[in-house]
Amino acid sequence: MTKAVLYSTTGCPLCERYRQLLDSKGHPYEERNTTENPGYLEELAARGVSVVPTVVVGDNVVVGFRPNSLVEVL
């Protein structure tokens, strides 16, 4: 099972919903909070992404809050 990477920001309700979804699926993930570490924004920009939440699972990138798309790539 490939660990997911959740790019989030402080106080983001959609980011919280993604945390809940990943937890409910028992899927391991690492959270990268762009408020606490702005360097994570550069990682997103390197992928052509400027939106949080974004979840990366292997080669798959789910931009924005698209829970059905995330479930498909898990």
C-alpha cells in the first residue's frame, strides 16, 4: 500500500475531511502543512499544482477536494 501525501493548510475544513477519509480507509498518509512549511508549496508547484488540499498517491495526484477520485486511486 503506497503512502498518501496530503498537502494541507491550517484551518482548512476540506483538508480535515480528507484526513477523516484517509483514517476511515485505514490508509497511511503523511500530512504536509503548507502554512507551517511554505516549502511544501514549491513541491506542489513542481507538479503544476497551486491548490490545497491536494493528495498524492504514487503517481496519482488528486487536486482539490474530490473524495470519489481519491478513493479510486487508493
